[in-house]
Amino acid sequence: MSDNYLSAGPLYFRVDGSSTIGLGHLVRCQALAQALQPIFKAVFIVREAEDAIKQQLGSAGIALWAIPAAIATGTAEADWLANQLTPTDVLILDGYHFTSDYQQTVAATGAALVCLDDLITPPLWADLVLNQAGGVLPAAYAQVPLAQLCLGPVYALLRPEFWASATSPSERRECRLFLNMGGADPTNQTALLLPLVRQHFPSYTLVVVTGAAYPHQAALQAVAQPLGGSILLYHDLSAGALAALLRTCEVFVCPPSGVAYECCATGGAVLLHPTAENQQMLFQFLVQQQLALPLAEGLTLPENALPSVAAQQLIRQRQLFDGLAAQRLQTIFYQLAEGQRYSLRRATKQDSQLYFTWANDPAVRRNAVHSAPIAWETHIAWFSRRLQDPDSYLYLLLSPTDEPIGQVRIEFDGPASVGTIDYSLAPAFRGQGLGQLLLRRALQRLRHERSGLAHHAVQGLVKSSNRASARVFEQLRFVQQGSVTLQGEEYEAYQLNFPPSC
């Protein structure tokens, strides 16, 4: 991008949030950006941003980049964004309106595409999928070929202040109940629940917190005034102040969203009240794993049972929220960004000698179906045919200094055939984990360059003794199809099926 943050290696987030649509996506992107701040700067690409949101992100060290008002949503926005991206960039999408076509448009630039997901839509063009919800298995993303999957609460997107709560010693909690229904709470669930909570837990001090985008503060004050008992109202707290306040509470009433993870990281009796359909998966996970209770069930308990519930849930919460998610995310995004420094291009006739040298490398010949050395004349004729064949795709991966490090060849017999894969790394670059990067990048490029891949597949044959190559296919979620015998040697067949929309 032609942005002065480029020299610092920024991550670009396309996300929106407001008092109307809620702040969930924006807050979790902020949490991710802050988790990665030791390595990356963050730029949020947004539509209109309210002043409170600008202040919130600015105080977190996050830059804002406004989409021009003249750019319509959908296709026009995707085209505009694609024109800003370069192949070395990393783009993070978080929102339900980024369609498969939108993803394909921005991914075609060569930029790495990360999708934050909670609905298992799935994001078909992602290079990396991050879903912090518990209980999600890799099989849920079977239609997202090649994507690296980061699933579950071990990647929980919590702001730094709340990870500090997860790793701090347990404190003696006061008889206080925390109530929050999200950063915006557009339907004012806070005001609806406040009288109910006051009625069922009369001895507790109620600590009610609303976010910067909450538009009902006056109405909430009117509801709270006649209820009696101790009710403390807080609005627009900083993350540090909120985390400190949570540590004084024993019971938490909240939706099964990011705030539930913040409460679980703090530790205590978490009572969940869903406010949106996309929260159901997290709701079920937290309840099934005994990390939380439904609010409806919590309201049937006597007050004196809540400390016991808090103690029981705290044991499970400490096991799951270990405070290491930021370190895991830093490693993953650093590797992703490093991979973007490598470039991919199609082979040309000038690469003939390079391919000849690589093809006759002893290790390559040893693992090939036909292991005899290849003559120059045979190679030249073969290489020329492949370059001219519209069903053959020859890719080269280059290092950040433009040194060729490996090749991928994918061949099809016709429009409906299964593509066959051949790949190899130059001797100097083996054993560095680059095989997965090489093959992923080539196959992602193939998806853009070959029409009609939907419902079709590619397949690689790996000699049974070549475990290193087998691991590459397994890591890219190829499915083992069985073994075949060729030239007296046993080979394992690995196949990747492309999704319906490709």
C-alpha cells in the first residue's frame, strides 16, 4: 500500500462498528491488533467512524483509514480495496457482508487474506481462518481449501488488560454482580435485565457498565433509580478500568460474546444472556464446558449458591484461559507476514536450465516415479510443451531476494479432470518448512487463474518413504485416498477437493 505505515509492516483490518450495528467485530479486531502490536502496526479501514470509536482506537495506537463516501459497498468497495493492496500485504476481514466474490477480488491481488469468523460461513478464499469460539472442529471448514485454521479459545481475542487478569492470582471478590450487554447494546437489554437481576439478587451490589456506543444512558438511569439497593452505573470505561472493575466482582451477567471471554478470563460465576443468533455456538460451548451458566438457570439459584458456582467455574476458566493466546497469535501472524515476502510467478523459457538442474537433483530423482536421469534434449522438448499447454501450470517461488527456491507443476488432462501435482524445493532451501508455503501459494494462484475448478480436485502422489512431502500435503488438509504401486514402488495419493464456488 502507498501508505507511510508500510515500512513498519502494518496489518490492514477491514471492519466496521457503531452504536447501530454494534461493536463486537470492531472490539475483537482491536484485541487482535493489540495482541500483535509488539510486531505489527495496525490500520483499520472503516466506513463512517463515530467520535467515540475514533478515540477508543486512537488510544490503543490504531490508525484509521476511511473509505471514501463515494465508494459503494460490495463490488465497488472490493475493487477499490484491491487497488490499494500489494502482494506483500496482509488483510484481515471481520464482518458478515464480505461475500465470496468480495474475498476473491481482494485475494486476487496476492495479499494474504485472514478472515475472522463466528458463523462458519465459510470464508472460501481465506489463507487463514480465526474462529475463537469453542467446540469448532477443522471439519467445519472443509470447504475452505488450503487455509490455516486457528480455532478455539486458545486464540481468544482479549485485550491485554484482560489477559493480565487471567494470569494474576485469584483475589477475594466482593459481593458484587457485573452487568453488561455489549459495547453498543442497540436493543437496550441492559435496561430490560436490570430489574430482573435486582429482584433475584437483592444483596449484591450491581455494577452496570455500558460502552461508548451505548445510546440509552438516560433511559437506563431512569430504570435504575427506583429499584433500590446499591447500583453503580459506569459508562465508556477504558479497557484498564473495566478489567480492574471486573476483578472486584464475583458474578457476571453478559452475552456470549467477547465480553464473556473477558469475564471468563477474570474468573467467577458467568451467567449468559444471548442477544444475537451468531452467539449460539459460543453460548453452547461455554455452558457445555462448565465455564458458564445460562442466565435463566442462574436466576433459579438462591443467592448463597453463587459463591460455590463461582469457585467451580473458576477452576475450568483458569484451565482454558492460560494467558498465552497473544504469543500464539504473534507467532502465526509473523509467519504469515514473512511468507508474503516470498513472491510467486509463472515459469518462462528462461527457466529451462533451472528446471533441468532441479529435475536431475539426486533427491528429486530418488522420489520420482521414473528415477532415471533426464537428458537435456528430452527436458527441452518436454519443457517447451508444458509452457505452451493451457492445461499445465508451472509456478516458481522466489525468496525475498528473488532467488528461486522451488517449483510447482499442476497438469490437467482436460476441463473435468483431476489435476496432478509435482513440486520440489532447491537443495539449499529444504528442511526449512517452505514446502507448505510453496504449495499453498501455487494452489491459491491456480484458483484465480484456472476457471471451472469448482467441484474439481488436485492430487499428489508421494512415495511412502517420503514423510516430509506427505506432511506438507497433510498440513494443507489434503485427504489421503489410499496407495498405488508404480514402477514397483508404493505411493500414497493425497487429494484436495475445491469448493463449489471457486
